[in-house]
Amino acid sequence: MFTVHTLLVLTVAGVVAAITCALVLASGASWPTALLSCGGAGGAVLVALPRLLGGDGDLE
């Protein structure tokens, strides 16, 4: 179903998104701002990490 490469990318994206959300909330921002930041950080990891790991950028 999933390869180890895919699970690694999704796990790292989730961790980065959660940390970003927590840091934005800790700085006193509102929930919508934190969720937008979280989505942006997670999306950036999903785009960049497969290329950095040497994959073709496809999560299949």
C-alpha cells in the first residue's frame, strides 16, 4: 500500500506541520493563522523532501 519512502515523507510532513502550528500559536496568533501556517509548512515539506531524498517527487 505505502512504501517506506512515502511513510517517511508523510511522517516528516506531519511533524513539521504540528511544530509550525504550535510555534505560531505560542507566538499569540489566531487559530486561522496557525492553520494556514501549518498547511503551508506541511505542503512545502511534501514538495521538497521527496526531491531531497532522491525520489522522483511522486508519492506512489
